[in-house]
Amino acid sequence: MSALPERFEDVEALETFMTEPSPELVADLATLDGDIMVLGVGGKMGPTLARMAQRAAPDRRVIGVARFTEPALRERLERHGVECIACDLLDRAALERLPNVGDGVRNVVFMAGHKFGAVGNASLTWMMNVGVPMMVAETWRAARIVSFSTACVYPFVPVDGPGASERTPAIPPPGDYANSCVGRERMFEYGSRKYGTPGRMVRLSYAIDMRYGVLHDVAHAVFTGTPLNLAMGHVDVIWQGDANEQALRLLAHCTSPATPINVTGPAHVSVRWLAHEFGRRFGRTPVLDGQEAPTAWLVDTTESQRLFGKPRIPIERMIDWVADWVQRGRPSLDKPTHFETRDGKY
């Protein structure tokens, strides 16, 4: 793989590096039969995951499915060899018309979901996070399914401990989003048990790239002098390219019934420390608000490290990249993570 760059000049350079597949990913996908479909490809991570899959397996179809309300996204994906199909996943009839095992699709990555706005539209949140997964589990029962979940299914755990493991009961704090995410997992587990579908559920904690994520949120606050809430004082983060690679490699490591796996960086990171690291790079003093709680959403990645080793990109390099990007005023997705939220209201 390419050497780690010192900086990214623009979005294209960022995405080209982020979608470069490792030899291990190429080898894992080579063990699988069938094409790859990404449901919910239009989110923050979906476009680069689909491009990575296409680069890792150029001789098979990689199909990206979304509503594609932004035409430029479809054009960009197709330019990179990803076949795009417009579909509203809430429409069961439309979903059932998508390519299936009989059309060569034997590998499904499910990335759809609803988080922000959950307080004002709980029914949509539950339908997207529970109803749609059940329809997907039934429709692609003969395929492998890797579904994206979240560390929010866990309770808060002590910040000085190892973090929640896959054996920690999924009993999150109150809130429609976190609890509906438990429901999403239950639907894929039910489908896997009923139909024998191989699968994995990716309990992801804060993937980042230069344009969004916890590091971008902290860097932007420090750079602009905005007070930074320390209530959620510790976070787990992982480079988006590393998270995408692990999710795709899990297609070759599915279980039946489907089982969860934690995916994030190997160390719990102090938000206060992050703020001071960005402040040092910017030559500015962070404005910090409040005190850290003794608990947070933190996970133990022993199992994913056993399968894949540690993520390629270390936290220090991510901080350098984000600081450079923010300082130069490069593009942002303008999608705050709201990582500081502790009451489950998104």
C-alpha cells in the first residue's frame, strides 16, 4: 500500500488514498463468490466503502443502492466503476426488485439508518432502524450480510476500563436512536437464525475523515474558539478507510447466526487531550466547558484486532491530518457528530 501522506491537497486526493485496498482485503474478497451490494451507499461512509470494494474486486459487480437525491454522487460513483440503483428502502416492493442471489449478488453490506432527527420523528427512526433491516434480512436471506451497527447499543462504561466487549449486554441509555439500533441487530440476528444467513454486525465507534467526525468537531471548536463540552470526556475513533476495510473483510468472516463485532481504534481518547493537541497545532488555547463524566460509550476491540490487527492509521497521524485540513479551510460535510450527547436525544 502507499506510504502515509503528510497532508491531503483536496477531496480527490483524500478519497483516492482512503479507498486504496490492502492486500489482505483483496485476498479476503477473493475467497468469496458473487457480487457485492451496498444498501444505503449515500451516507458519509458508503461512497468510499463502495469505491474500496470496487478497487479490491474489479472483476465483479459492486452495486450501490440509495435514493440518490444528490445526482452528483451517483455520477461520481459510476465514474469509479460502481453500478448505482436508485431505490427507497422503505418501499418494500422496490426493495424486492433489487438484484438478489439469483442475479449474482451474494454479499450485502447494509449501511442505512436514521439518527439525527430521531426525537422529532421516532416512528421513522424505528422503521429505518428496525423495519427496513427485517425486510432486508428476509429479502437477502440466501446472501451474506454485514450490517453496520453502533457502539451506542451498549450502556456507558467506566472510562478507566477496557470498554464494552461483544459479551456486554446491549442495554443502552434511554432514547429512540440507541434502542432502535438494538432492534436493528435483533432483526438481523432473527433473520440469520431463521434462514441460516451468515452475517456480522459492525458495532462501529466514530469513523473519521478530514471532513467530519469527532476529530473534526473538536478541531473546529478549538480553531474557532467555540466552547467545547467535556461531558462525554472520552471517545473511540478510527480512520474511515480502516473501518471500511474491516467491514468489507468481515464478508469473509461471517458467522451463522450473525454475531456482533466492535470496530474502532485501539485506545480510548481523552477529549481534553485532543483539544490541547489541536490547540498546540493551531497556536490557540481551547475553550473547555464542564467536567468529564466517569463513564462513556467505549468498546473493547480485542476481537477485531485478533482478526485484522490494529488499524493502519494511528491517532497522532489523524490529528495531524485533521488539523491541517481545518486550518486550510478545506471542505466540511457540516454534519456534527454530537458526540457530547449523553441523554440519547438526537
